[in-house]
Amino acid sequence: MTKLSVNINKIATLRNSRGGNVPDLLGVAADLQSFGAQGITVHPRPDQRHIRYDDVLALPTVLSTEFNIEGNPFSKFIDLVIQTHPDQVTLVPDDEDAITSNSGWDTIKNRDFLYEVVSEFRSNGIRTSIFVDPLEEMVKGAEKIGADRIELYTEFYAQNYKKNPEKAVAPYIQAAMVANDLGIGINAGHDLNLENTAFFAQNIPKLLEVSIGHALVCESLYLGFENVIQMYLQRLGS
């Protein structure tokens, strides 16, 4: 069964656009779990333009499911993760001013740096996941630095799904097979939505978790969070 982790960055963006505490980020996180979400994901960035560091520290008070913190491991991010001690940290190579994540790690070029970061998180009992493109060498590189999981960057799949779903998913199947052979877990995320998630989940062997935020929030504007969470769970075979 593939778990659904809901990225709540967009909730924080909406709150921050007016100041105050509407919508209540902690309240939304609690509601999403009650509707069936099996995890909550946040991606704090250095400028704190959506998720703030104090949000990250406060969220464990309302979480009963898996907590996943994503981000580029700058020193302040590392300190925040160790202080919060989530179930999982996902390392993403986005620049400080990136609008959204736009590539996976080069796990070969950045091997020494990532090995040091992963080792620090693992020594603190935090599961590590590395954001990678669906390339065999990048998956193998993630295993060599000691990562527990990879998160497959699914933008290419999402962009090409309507044209040719079999072709779009093919490199992800290959990357997943490599990960399975190496014994590391598989997560996925970026631009997955209600239309393309089921096909992806059905074709990726041993897919453990997907993280979905922007699309899920947009779909919920029309259908409501409670309905949309159940729709995703159905597509993931839950």
C-alpha cells in the first residue's frame, strides 16, 4: 500500500498572504489526518515565505501520522530538523530563491557532502530520503551515501502523462527496479494529481509514499479536502 503524505506549504502561503492565522495551519494539518492523510509534509525555505520555522516546531503537537520535512540541507535547516526530529527528512537541491523544486540531486558529484549530511541525520535516528531524477546512476549514488529512501522527481512523468503514459512512466519503473535491487525505499512527488497518480502507483513496484501538495490543494478548492483525500487513497490502493 502506498501512503499519502500531504504537503501543506500552500496552506501556509495563503495564511501568510494576509497575516494572522487564517487558515490555521495546525488545524488544517489535524483535519487532513482525520480525513485519512497518512502523513504531513512541509518544505521550509530560508526566506520562510510559506512554511515558517516556528510552524515546523509546532506541528508535532498535532501530528499523529508521519512527519516529513523537505529542504536543501543548509546549516539552519539541519539544525531545525534535528531539533524537530521528524520521522523522515527529504533532501532537495533547490536554490534559496527557487519557486519550487526543479531537479534531483547529482548524487555522484555531491557524494561527499550528502554522505556527511545523511550520516548526521541517521545518527539522530531520522530516516533520510534523497530527491533524485529517475536515473540509474543517481539511484545507485543515493544508496552509496547511505540514504534509506529515494524520492523520485515526477515532473517529467506528469508533463508527459497525457501524451504517452507508458513512455512517461518507463524511466521511473527502471529506477524503481534498481532501488528495489539495492534495498532502498521509494517515495515520489512533484506535480502528481488525481488524474495521473493511480497509473503511476500501479506501475512503480514497491512505491512506499507519495507527497502531494499543490494539486491536492487546488483540487480541494472545488471538491473539498475530505473528498479529495479519499479520492487519492482510492488511487493509491488504500
